[in-house]
Amino acid sequence: MAFNSVLHFKNRFWGGVGYRLIDAVSILAGAEVIEGLNVGLSYDIPTSQMVHSTVGSFEFTVQYVFKVDVEKDDRVFKSVRFL
């Protein structure tokens, strides 16, 4: 089970922390490079028995968000069959 909390700044930057039960604490940060393209970096700090054999790990993320335009149907139906 994982818990994350992320804060966004000016819809361009984000940062936060996360916790995976009996495993690790994470520090997260990222930014929108161009419209739709996000990059991020996180660092995991182990909290389990592996803390003695590792110092943590980095994760690099690249995400692209596509804009999808969907036309909304504004027709009104007076039958429960079409609700």
C-alpha cells in the first residue's frame, strides 16, 4: 500500500513525498517542459531491512499528455431509458 502527497505550483512544477508501507519513503519533483511533456525525478529511501544493504534508488519519469477534444452531446432526453 502506498500513500503520496503532491503539490502543484503554477500548473508547471510539482513536488511531494510518498510512503510505501514497510518499504520506503519517496521524495518527488518534476516540471512540465513544454505543453503536454512532463519530466520528473524521485528518490526512494528504504525503511525496511534493506536499509543496511542499499542507500536508495533514483527513478526518472517522462510523461506525455495528449489533448483529446470530445464533443459534448447537449440533447435533452425525456425518457429514463436514455439517462
